[in-house]
Amino acid sequence: MSAHRSYVRSLYKKALNTSLDWYPNRLQWRPVALQIRAEFEANRGESSPVRVQQLLRETEDALEEYRHPLPYKYMTAPGGTKYERNLWFEDNMTR
């Protein structure tokens, strides 16, 4: 896989995660995810390197603009409210 492809995939994933921060309910989020997919698919066949770089820059700027001030984190993920809450219990269970 080329570096360009992996970069576009990471931008797509960032766009989905950013939109999920704004719409934590999956029923409300799904139409937004489909719109993001449609925008990426519309530019899939672009062959001009200058235009591709412009699209990537626009996408990066849009992601920065729409970044949520308090991104959603799973409770047990690092930075979540329950991260390592029961660490002492888990340590005792492995003995």
C-alpha cells in the first residue's frame, strides 16, 4: 500500500472520529458518516497531483475547524473517567 493511500485512509478515519465526537448517537451519526464517505468517493479518481494536494489540505483544515473541544472518550480508555479505576482488583485477580 502506498503512503498516499494510507494517509487518505487516516484522514477518512479522523473525519469519522471527529464527526462521532459531535454525534455520539449512532442513529444521528450514520447520515453524517455516509456524507463523509460520499465526499471521499467523489474525489477518488482525481489524478492531478496539484488538485490532490489541495484536497488533502482542505480536508486537514476542515478537520481542524470541526474538532470538538471535548472529544468523546470511552470510559475505560486512557483519559476516560474509569481508566485504571480498578487496577488494584485486576492485579489481585491474576495472582
